[in-house]
Amino acid sequence: MSDAAPAQFGRFRVVSELGRGAMGVVYRAEDTTLGRVVAIKTIALGGTSREERDQHEARFLQEARAAARISHPAVITIYEMGREGDVAFIAMELLDGVDLRSLIAGASLTPSQAFTIAATVAEGLACAHEQGIVHRDVKPGNIMVLSDGRVKIMDFGIARPHEPTVKTQTGLLLGSPQYMSPEQIVGRPIDHRADVFSLGLVLYEMLTGVRPFAGEDIPELTFKVANMPATPPSHLVDGLPAVADMIVARALKKSPDERYASAADFARDLWAAIPEVKAAEAARLERGTATTAPLAPARAASTGGDPRPLGMRDESIALRPSPRFDSAEALARLPVVAADGALSITHVEAAIPVRPALLRRMDPQVAATVVAYIVAGLAAAAIALG
């Protein structure tokens, strides 16, 4: 595409360039008919084979059709789509805000804000799912938080309706591997529950500042997503209530059948948990261990001057499970707690990250690795408390 901005896309007059990527440019433009300001997203179709050009255009326009079918405050509004010469374009709502990726990088979110954003996104995804559309690329870069606090889901470029007009090649990964569900990352058939898993990853990152699964290459990342348990968020962040672990654990179940059955169910639990999350924030303020800033990672903070690692403090024993929030799984992931300066043996069984029954169902090598981590963690805990 030429560096010079075209003057017009249909009835939309280009005002300025907003940004550009590998496939095209986004412009600020004026709708000359309705007098409103819009964003024009473009993709250059020249310079490729006819087959590639047609495929790119079809996928690009599929984004517009997918998003246009969804009428929800949390989904970006599509006004029009078309073609100007060798450039396909979508005219859409112009958003004034910052993407979630930047907010996470700046550590500018409190846990209650993270829950609110996740709940809003879950509701928008639920609306898309009702239309038979799976986003398949839910990630912080595709979520915008507007200046007035509203949240918008963007980029339905690889969304899949029940009857997609663009077929995905076998073995081709579409999306961002760091935010894919286990079934998606290994190339199995997916449904709306893949979006639930991806949003669970986004919530985890909003709460902790880190991703639950990471790898130096795709095979390592794939293995971890498909087989390894995520560290509960409360083990990484000081002051998170148990309900955060419970909800995240359910959203990140390896099997789709064990996750939230719908994004709407996910949203309901997120909204229901917010009062408890806010109460934990208020309690932390009262203890004088926090300001209005987000919760700090446990490795960089201490509670009440207690030098012991998070998860080894007496206050951990006060965590309250609730059957509403998948408490059975949460109990299996609670930290070892201290009782009178020594390890509390009665809590060790509930403290291991994976129960024996789960270990038996895992690959032997993975199970051995997990057991090794457990033994090493208990040994370190005993030394720390000794």
C-alpha cells in the first residue's frame, strides 16, 4: 500500500492515519452523509496471487459480517464494508481509549476492575455465541477500555460462524497461541468454550500481570497449555480472595466439558464475585498494606511485616471455599498453611496442586514432574518455617 493516504473510501473522507500493521492501515475518517467520525480499517489486496487476494478479502469481509451480526454494547459497531480499487475496507465505530494490553503492562488495574472488564467481555462474547460466532482470538490486544470506562471487543477477523464462508486449512493455527485453549492449540474442533478459556487467560493476566502458561517455542507452550496446571492467582498476588482462584480454575479447565458451559455463566459468576473481591481490597487497605493502586505481586510485597512467603502465612487459613465457585477444585489448589509456626499436616492433602486421582489420569512423565515440584515445594516450606 502506498504511504500516501487515499482521499476517500466510498462516502468516507479520510482525515488522518491512526495506525498501520503488516496487512493494512487504519484511518480516521468522516462519514460525509451522516456527519460522524469513524475508523476505517483497510487491507491491501494488490501484490499477491488472485487466490491469496480473494482469500484475504473474504476473511477480512467475514470480520465485518461477523461483527455486524452482533448487537451488544461490548462489541465494536460496524457501519459499512466495501472496496476501493485494490483496497478492501470496513467502516466502524471510532474508539477513544486504550487497549487492555497496555493497561496490563502498566499494572494499572485493580482486581475488581479486572473482574468487571472480564464480566463485560464475557457478556459480549455470550451475545456473539448466541449468533453462532466464536471469536477465537480473545486477547488483551483485542479488548479496548474506553475513556468513559466502557469495554469493547474488537477484531473478529478469524471469528467462525456455524457456516463459515472462509475455510481454515488443516493444521493452520489462526489466533494467538499464548491465548488459545488446549483444543484450539492442538488443532481439535472447537466451540464457544474455547473463548471461555481464552478469557480466563486474560483474566489471569489482568490479576497477576503474567500469563499462566509460557514457553520458549510453540511445542513447549502447547505442552504446558494441554497438560500443566496453572498456578492459582492468589499464589502470585498478595491479597486476592479464594473466589478468584475458584473462578479462574473453572475457566481454565483442560476439558471443555468441565469449564463454564457458556460465557453467560462465566459472566454471572464474575459479577457475583465482585463484592467479595472489593471487600478483600478494602480489608487490605485497612491493614495498611495497600493504597488505591492495584495489588502488587507477592514476590514484591509482604503483609503486616510477615517475612514468610505468600501461602505460608497464618492468614491463608481463613480462605473460605464456596460451592458456587467450584470449591472442590479450589481446595485442591490452596497453599500449605502455617499453624503455630509449623506446617499444618491436616492441610497438606488439600494443598497439593494435583490430587492423586488426577495424577493417575495424567501422562506418567507429567505426573512425575508435578510430584517432583510438590516435594520440592514442601521441602522449601519446611526449611522456611523451621
